[in-house]
Amino acid sequence: MLEIKEKDTSCRARNALMTLPHGTVQTPAFMPVGTAGTVKAMFHQSLEDMGYELILGNTYHLYLRPGMEVIRNAGSLHKFTTWDRNYLTDSGGFQVFSLSSRRKISEEGVRFSSHIDGSYHTFTPESVVEIQETLRSDIQMVLDVCTAPGISKREAEEALKTTMSWARRAKKRWENRVEGYDGKLFSIVQGNFYKDLRKRSVEEIIELDTPGIAIGGLSVGESKDEFNEFLAYTAELLPEEKPHYVMGIGTPDYILESVEHGIDIFDCVYPTRIARNSTVFTRDGLIALKNQQFQFDDQPIDPTCQCSTCQRYSRSYLRHLFKAGEMLGPMLATEHNLFFLANFMKEIRQSISEGRFLEYKKTFTEAYYGAKI
Amino acid sequence: MLEIKEKDTSCRARNALMTLPHGTVQTPAFMPVGTAGTVKAMFHQSLEDMGYELILGNTYHLYLRPGMEVIRNAGSLHKFTTWDRNYLTDSGGFQVFSLSSRRKISEEGVRFSSHIDGSYHTFTPESVVEIQETLRSDIQMVLDVCTAPGISKREAEEALKTTMSWARRAKKRWENRVEGYDGKLFSIVQGNFYKDLRKRSVEEIIELDTPGIAIGGLSVGESKDEFNEFLAYTAELLPEEKPHYVMGIGTPDYILESVEHGIDIFDCVYPTRIARNSTVFTRDGLIALKNQQFQFDDQPIDPTCQCSTCQRYSRSYLRHLFKAGEMLGPMLATEHNLFFLANFMKEIRQSISEGRFLEYKKTFTEAYYGAKI
């Protein structure tokens, strides 16, 4: 499913085409997060115009609301939401651990209480594959046990054991998927911040031989150095020919770091979440539009940006919208941030194609993190 | 400024072209309300695509936030907000009466406390003209005293006296507007629900000879019969050659009633406000998308509607968006409601042009108010 087109000679960065049921995806690619089947504050048309080929939906949220009956009635998550390109859905595991008020994990699966109405539900490795089959996810993720940094090795090993057992059960269920559905199953490397556990996880996953592999349990509160160390260590162990996914990555520095280590796709709520709070990307770093300093600023967010927000609106007007609590503020800021990231990814792919990714990384980083405007 | 093109022979309905500094407006026209310089949840591009030529801004809100310095810096409300077509701004009088926590009226003007931060400000007939001059409003309204239904005739007469005195002062100030600014001043008929006071108000306004005339103090809580009675009574007294404006009208029945009596323009937050609460227009009447009955409904809001929402999205998905509190819900519903009204106004003008307005009114009303879906 992954056709590697170009490799950067000085690092593991690569350009590839990933073939999925709803079309081909140029990688490295950032996936905007559409938790409940909508990338917050964005028209689908706009995401299409920006060239996004793959977005993320959250299984936990979609399962609880609108619920599987509604999706089944529509035919698929794509038809329900009118997004006719690819969806990656997560397994719901992360949300069960972060959102539900009560949860109980067993060998069978995880029982949890909904954050919406307190009702009880159970996710098993099999049921989660089944849910994603109903969604018709183009990439589906196995249910895993998420752990936080700082747990003991014994706890980490226990969680990994369960994760790997669940991955095998998920694969088995996925092999018996309904005819006509060809979504790809990705397994997830865990092992917390213990290198030998990470290694063991990768080895078992290679043996399991799912179409793609994700690195989980990173960007969960650890230091940046620790992230870099464990990303580099884990990524190097992955088989080159399979798609590599790092979950929860959306800042330029983490994206660049991931691409350098051969990661193909990543997702994060970060660009859309900060936008709703008036924080936007520029080539010179983040700015918070709410700030007093923009009161009379008639420049666009970023004068070099070609997005529809920057083509039309001033910082002064955008600041006003945020100060007044007007919905158009988040709409325009989200539009800008996602356009900015789509363009960033294009530039990354271009630099790989021209064998100068590390140079691009350095130049971008200096401008973005060096001087604040 | 008003060129009457066609008149319906069986009532006072008329099609006209109203020439304003930012282009010609086809009337009868509905004006979406952009309180703080943004029609809530709408991109300006979308309003342009729908053919809106005139929108409303609220002087009270814009004066308090972003404030006149910011508008002056941008050059005009148009430049600040990037809306290059016409703006009508109200006088702020209505908001002073409905929003500010404390206010004190005198012959000089009205002193009030901001609903945002409690700060004190004074509007005089002259300062309100000046503010709207800074906004570069294409139509500006005189400051008036708003009264509620049910007050005594003596109170109504007192308020009218002040309103008329303020109108004369406003006109004087407007005649001394800065060179290069050619926004039109509209005076406002008051007189509460007393016909002789209404008549007196119109007579004084005819003598004052402002470019346009508004009927104020209607749709303020009175019964529909009372509205119809006072609308008909007041509208008939207005000079035919001037633009007629009724403030606060946005439901199909009130619009049809107003057009029948020769009203050219009207505004209301109604279509955009109900949209944000999931209520949308259809030819068969209002529906509330949040309702359970739409859970599995894969039809568009209105199968006959050509708006971008109806071209793409199902009621089932829209219901989900509203249930999940997603911003895309209000965005899509607002888009639909404003498209629906723009199309409604086109049909009204078409029916006038073909001399069958009353027939159109009857047919539309029967479908819209007759059977609920």
C-alpha cells in the first residue's frame, strides 16, 4: 500500500504514495482531526480545496454520538459526513483513558462510562475493529492500552502484554472483515519509555504483519528530548516498506523531527484547537491575535500566506472578532492554520524531493522558533 | 436615490433600485444583521455569492468595540470588515434602551452604561451622525427614543417630541458631513400605538425631508394584528418616492405584509439567530434540526433549495452537529437560512414584476404556515 517515491539521502525522510480505498495520499501528510466527523469550524469543501486527502475521526466519539445505527443508516462515515476522501479512525483507546469518568481494563477489553451521559460500554479488540468496519475507515487502529510517562517497568510490561494480545485478536477479526471493505489495519507500538519494551513491541508487530504501524505513547507529557530519543530509537526499528504513523503530533518542530525519522503520517488537534483560541501560525512563529499589539495592525496574519483568510482579512479585524467572541474568528483562524500546515507539508515534500530536507528543517526552524514578531 | 421600476397593481408592493455609495440595491431587500461587523457564522464571500447588496451594522456595538479609533485607522467599516458593498447602520438608540444597564435620557441626548464593561458614554443626535460618518455608513439612522407598547399617550407624545427634535438636529449635523462622504440619512417615524401621533410624526418627517424614512417602534412585542394595522396605517402616509424601511422584520409573514404595504427594506437577527439554535426555513415551514425525528433523515433541509448546505448535507448529519455542539452546525444552518431568504426576496421581486405579488403571498403563506412537516 506504500510506494516510496523519493528518499532524502542524509536522513530517513521519504516521499511516498499511500493507496487507500478513498484515493491516494501523498506523504508525509498531516491529518486534521475531525473528532465527531467534522474538523471543527471547517467546511468540507475548504479541506478539499486545501488538498487534504486523509483526515482523522475518533471512534470513541462517533460510537457514542451519533452512534453506529446512524452511521450504518448512512452507509459509512464518509457518506454521513460527505467527506469522500480517506478517514483514519483511532481505536478509541486513548479517549477511554483520557475522557471517560470510570473505566476498568481486563484481558477481555475495557469497560467504561461515557463522558456524555455516564452510560456503560465495553470495547474489545474485536468490537473496535467491527465499529471501524461500520465506519468504513480507510485506516483503522487496533485497541491498545495507553500508559503515561513515569510508570514502573513492570506496569509498562503488563500494559504491553495486553496491547500485543489485543493486537493479535484485532488482526484476526480484521481478516474476517466483510466483503467489499478494504480498510487497512495499523498496529501500535507501545512499551512506554523503556527501550527494550519498545524493541520487543516492534518485533512482535513485525511478526503480526499489519499493513501499517503506528508509534503510540509518545507526546504524552514527556520532555522534548525524551520524545526525540524514543522517536528516533523506535522509528529506526520499523520495516521501511510499511507506512509509519506517529500519533498526536502537530507542532512544526515535532513534525519535522518525525519526518526526519521516516514517519509518513501524523495527526493532532493542536492547529485547530489553538486557532479557536486566536493563536495562529506565521513563518516567524506563533502569534495570538487577541493581543493588544494587533489592535491597529492592518496586515494579514502572515503576508507570505496564500490562504483565503490572509488574502482578505487584517489582524486588526481578526483581533476584534476574537475580542467580541464572534464565530468568524475561529472560522478564519482555523482556515489559516490548516492551510499553513498543508503548505508546510508541501514544502517538506518538495525539500525531500530535492534532497535538501535537513536544510529546509534548519531554515524553517530558525525563522519559526528563532525570532518572535 | 430610489428609482421605482415596477409596481404591483393590486397593492402597494414595488420593485426599485436604490442607489447608495457602495452600489445599487435591488428592493424589496432583506438585510442580514452584522452587529459587530460580521454576520454571525458567515464568510463575507458567502454573503456576496448570495447576492446581498446591503447589510446592517449596529452603531452601539461598533462604537463600544472595536471603537472609533480602530475604524478610523482602517478608513471605514467597509475596509475594516472587508465588506465592499453597502452598510446600513442603526443609530444605537434601540440598543441603548435594550442592552445598557443604566441610561438617562435628556433633551441633550442619552447617557448610558456599556453592557461590556460598565463604562459611561453619551449619544447625542449629533454624535451619532458623526459616528456613522466615521463608519462611512451608506445609510445612517437618526437617534430616536424607543418606546414599548402599553405606555400612556402622554408618555408616547413626550418621546415623539424628543425624537422629532433629535431628528432635526441630526439632519443639521448630517448636512455638514465631510466632503467625499455621501451616506444617506433616514429619519424614523415613532408615535407608539397612537394613530394621531404616528400621523404627526410622518408629517414632521415629510417636512424634514431626509433621503429615506423608517418606521420604528413596530415588532416590539405587540400582537400581529396590531402590527399589521399600524404598519398599514403608517406606510400609507409615506411619500411614495422615498425608500421605506421597517426595522426588526425577518419572518416571512411580516416580510410579505411589509412588502404589500410598499416597504423596501427590512432587517432582523431572526434568520441568523434561529439558525444557531438549529431552526431552519423550508418551504413547508420551520424545522428544528435538533429534533429526534431527523436522526436517520438523509434528505437535505429543503429538497427544493439550491444552497451549498442543501446541496451537500443531510438532516441526519446536521442534527448530529447540533447535538454534539459542533460549530459547523450553526455555520451550515446560517448559510441555508440566509440563502433561503435571499431566494425568497428574489421570488417576491419576480412576482411583483409579473403583477402577481398577492397570489405569491397567498401560495407561499399556505405552504409555509399551513402544513407542518
